[in-house]
Amino acid sequence: MTWNSPGGNDKDPWGNRNKQSGPPDLDEAIKNLWNKVSGGGGNKGNRNSNASAAPFFVIVAVVAFVAWFVAGLNTVNEQERGVVLTFGEFQEIVGPGINWVPAGISTLEKVNVNKLVEKRVAGVMLTKDLNIIDVEIGIQYRVDDPQQYLFNLSSPDFTLQQAAESALRQVVGDSQVDALLTTEKERIRNELSVELVRILDTYQAGLKIEQVTLEKAAPPRALNDAFEDVNRAEQDAKREVQNAEAYRNEALPKATANAEQLRQQADAYRARVVAQANGEVARFAQLLPQYEAAPKVTRDRLYIETIEQILSNSTKVMVDVDGGNNMMYLPLDQLMKKNKEQK
């Protein structure tokens, strides 16, 4: 049966009556459907009331949609990263700018990845040589992975403190107390940084360690006086060693120079004595034939030459008087001195 066939009472699915055949009116069909959904009656007054209320609900729906859309807009700053969660589950990481997530379905958590956070960790530790020392370190860190920072650990900051204390005990326990107090602070700081990074990587905390500083390394107050005495003794020992090294550096070149001078003098004396001995041997070799030819004459000549050589270096002259026991003494040095003064 057709919609407008006889017996159909000229009705169609949209409720048209006594109208000419053809396609139904769309506006009328929507109004009739709205009346059925809203439970309105068939009287004309209800239809007019529902028709006037329809635009109001449309406006409300549009406003609600706009409000829902605006509620999903989020601004992520340059130093931040946004973590999108859908029904509490990680979805993605968004960068700086304006981002939209469906409100009520997804949320956006902002994490500052450029902020440098400082933290101090202190404690009383036991060193390798069984000494107690009070240590304090400073840590500078920032968030490196927002996803790990938000989801892998319930309290990343508390985990960082525990990891720092563990690394501090590990490094201090493997070091001597003198190294902590004096010469090896830089090495210990580097070892602390490496150990702390290793622990945080194991936990996947999403934190990046920028710097670790050794702020304090001192004995407890009860032992401070004893440690001060030890430090003063060590400083005195180092000062004495430095003084000894300075004296050695000053005296050793002088001693080396003096030794070289004495060696050169000895070499010169040896050369002179050897040359003199060789000359005496040569002279003796020349005199030997003469002595063999005329022994008495040669002895007298040698005696006279020797006496002449000796007296030539003397300023005193002894004159033997013939036929008497007196001996004349002539002080030539005094006579020459008076002669110079008179001139």
C-alpha cells in the first residue's frame, strides 16, 4: 500500500494529512520528530511551544561545545614539555605552543625541562681507613625525560636524595680520609657524579645531573681538634720537605761547581807535577854523562846552583867572616824597604 493510497487515510510517515502527493516537507518532518521525542501532544499549542524552544537548545548545545573545546586548549611554554594522558594512560609528549586535548577524556601535564634545581645531601660517613667524616655535596639537576619523571617513580626527588646518599657512601667508603680532606677532592667529585648518574639511569628517573660539587668534607666536631693537629703536622712536614728541597736545589749546583773546580785544579796539579817530573828525569838524563865524566866538578856545580836558587828567594843574607867566629846578618828586606821609602 502506498502512503497516499485509498484506505491509507492520506497519511504518510511524517504525519501529513490531506495534502497533495509529493515529497514531504523537511521542516515539518523535523518538528514532528521533535514533538515525538520531547513527548509533546498533538495539539497546536504544544507544537508552537516546542518549536520556539528548539533554537534555545541548539544555542545551549553550541555554547557547551565551544566551552568544552576551549577547556581543552593548553599553552605550553618554551621551557616546558606537555605530557598527554588519555584516561590516565600516557599518549604522547607535545612541544611548546598551543595544544588541544579533549577535555574529560585527556589531560595535559606540563613539565619544566629547563629549570635547574639545586639539592644538598649531607651525612656522616665511614672512610676506607675507618675514620668518620662529615660530608656534604651539592647537586644541580633538571628533568630530561618527562615521561620517566612522571610515571617511573612515585617521588623522583626523594629517589634522587636516596641515590645521592648511596653514591656518597660508596665513594667515601672507598677513599682514604686524607684524600677527602686534602689532595683528591676533584677525583672524588668526579666519581660521585659518575656513580649518581649510573644509579639514576638504573631507576630511569628521567633526571639529568648537570653538576656535583663537594661542598664540605670535615671531621666531626668531637674529633676536630685531633684532625687539626694532624693537619698542622702534615703541613709542617710538607714545609720542611719544601725547605729541604729548596736548600738542595741551591747547594747542589754550588757543590757541583766546587767539585768541578777541584777536579780541574787536581788535573792541572797532576799535569804540572808530571811535567816537572818528566823535566827532572830529562835533566838527570843529561847530567848523568857529565857526572860520569867529571864527578867532583859536576857535584860542585850542582851544589852551587842549588844554593843560588835557594838564596835567590831569601831576603836574608848570612856572611861568614874568615878567621872569626862571628857571622854577619844582612836584612835585605828591611834595607830594600827603607830604600823605597826614601824614594
